Amino acid sequence: TVGFNGCQMAVGLGARVVGLDRSLEVMRCLDSTFESRIETVFSNAEAIEKHIRDADLVVGGVLIPGAAAPKLVTREHLATMRKGSALVDVAIDQGGCFETSRATTHADPIYIVDDIVHYCVANMPGAVPRTSAFALNNATLPFTLALANKGAKQAMLDNPHLLAGLNVHRGMVTYKDVARDLGYDYVPALEALNVP
């Protein structure tokens, strides 16, 4: 979502855009949506190294649910980039996907490392709190109503998205990646909910 919207804004401003991803489905969607106005490239170390050299702006929107973001741009990469170019680390809430990233605030949003500007604001939507609160409320209201009207267990049984969001129940960790990363036993959500 971050990458798609970033591409949309950059293409709208007339920028030359390269979108890197590891999902062929995502790249097909980008190609279909933007046609020849964007170049899609399968993301790997070589492609990242090649494309950051000429970039004025690199937006990192990596998300691995339940895990820290991998460090895709290293400190050594900064030396190959143009002075004054910028890194925007949207993955900062998961530890950041640039080795030189550290969380910043809206009050003090940028810092410079090796002549490369870094923008690593945690909770970026907080820059527009009213708008982001309305958007979040609109997206979550159906789930909230289901939980209130049906109770947590029935709402999760009726909605696989709610069930997939269960992380801990009665002391049991029901999300594999969280259990693995924290060293706990994993218990499937339905088992934790006592559903045969």
C-alpha cells in the first residue's frame, strides 16, 4: 500500500519511478495500473544497489508481519548515492529497512548521514491526526461492531480476518511469527479458542 501510493504520487508529479518488489502479483498490478509510466523490478540486493545510485528519493515500505524489517540499504550503500538524496523509511515502526535509520518525530523529522537525508518518523499518519483518525475509524468500525454485537469469539469465528488478527489468548500465543520471535510455543487460534 505504501509503495503503491508512493508510486501514484511520484508518477503524478512527473517523476521517473522504479518500483522494486518480490511479489510478481504486486508487480503485475503496478504494471497494469501505471503502464509505461513506471518500471518494475524484482527486488534483490543487486537491483537495490543499482537503482539507489541514481535515486533522488528512496521510499522503504517493507513489512514482514510479526518480524523486524530487513536492512535492505546498508551504510556502505550511502556512499554510492547522490549527495542530498533522501531516504524515507516507512518501515521504521518495525525497526526500519535502512541500516542507518533511527526513529524521528514530527517535531524533529530529519537527520543526515553521509550527505543523505533520512526521514524516519514513527507514526507518519500522525502528521494529519484528524484525517488519519477518521480513516482508521472507517476501516475498523465494521470489526468493532461485530465484536460488540457478537462477542469476541463468535466475531472471530465468523470473520477470518479477525481470527487472523488474534495474537494472544488466555496466555497462549496464537501468531506463529510472534511465538517464534519471542520463544513461546505456538497454539493455533482455533485451538486456543477451544473450537473443535
